[in-house]
Amino acid sequence: MRSASGAKPSRGHEDPANEPVLAAIELLGRPWTLRVLWELEPAPLGFLELRRRMGQCSSSVLSVRLQQLQAADLVVKTPAKIYELTLAGTELGTALTSVWDWSRRWADTADSGSG
């Protein structure tokens, strides 16, 4: 990825300009975090339905992830105890669409390469 000037951005941990992206990587890299966002992207869900869709994710881990996503202002819990994406969460979902598109191309390539 290159900046508007054409120079590759610095990725040094000491560079304060990298703090937001490093914080995002740390948050999104936690197990089950992206899956929670994926499941909430199409529509808000209650805890039990979200837990059902999460498969192997334990209730305790799901609860912690939801708390972390709420603290990061990506998810909100409504008075009706429904979890939904905030505007920032929706924007992140839109950004992750590129990853979804890439994953489909990657899977097609991996499938055609095996055999």
C-alpha cells in the first residue's frame, strides 16, 4: 500500500502514526472478533441467536468479545438486549467486504490449483 506521495508508509512500531492501525489489528486479531462482526453485519441479533451462529465459540468468550467491541464503539447493545453494529462497525463491515471478495477469489484459486 502506498501513500498519496507514492512512498510506502512506515510500519515501525515506534511511529505514532501507526498507533491506530496497530490497535485495530490487535482488536480484530483476537479469536472470534471478526466472526462477531460478520454475523452482526446483515442484521442485529440477540445474544442467544448470535451464540448459536458462532458455532464453537463459548458463551464466555462471546460475552468478552461483545464487551470489547462495545468498548471500541463498533457494537452497541440496545435496551431490548439486541446487539447491532454502530456506524463505525458498519463502516468496518464495508471495509471488510474487500477481504470477503479476496477470500472468494483465493478459494477459487486454491480449489483449481489442487487436484
